[in-house]
Amino acid sequence: MLPYVSLVTSDEGYYVGFDIPSILHPQTLLAYEMNGAPLTLEHGAPLRLATPTKYGIKQIKRIGRIEYTDKRPRDFWAERGYDWYSGHNYIS
């Protein structure tokens, strides 16, 4: 398995990177519905990430592309001086 994941919005305006241990954390979710109904645009349709181990800047909505990579992917806020991990770092 490759060590990193890149998630990008469908308009490619926002992107986040994760290490595999964070993505595979049991509390990390990819959500496509809420309360039994498809997500609305307001709530992040068509797909959004929820992970309580990371700060809000990593909670990407409107996911259009998910890619696995062997290199640490770009991250919107890390490029602006914030920590790439932005929360707890889980090393397995």
C-alpha cells in the first residue's frame, strides 16, 4: 500500500494530503449521506471526509478525486505555513 493519500475538490480549488495511518484510523469517515439522505451541496456533496483526529482544515468537502501516492501530496494550508499533519499523527 502506498503511504499517502491526496483528496481534491471537484473544482480543484482545495486539496489535502494524509498519511495512510490517519486515513485508516477507525474514526475517519468518507460520507456520502446524512440521516439516510444524500449529502446536499451545503453539507459537502457528493463526498466529504470527517476525521476527528485532525483539525478542521483537513475536513475536506466536495471531494472529486482521491489518489494514493508514494510522495507526500500537496496540502492547501501546509503550503501557507500550517503543519502538514494538522492534528494528531498516528504512526503504526
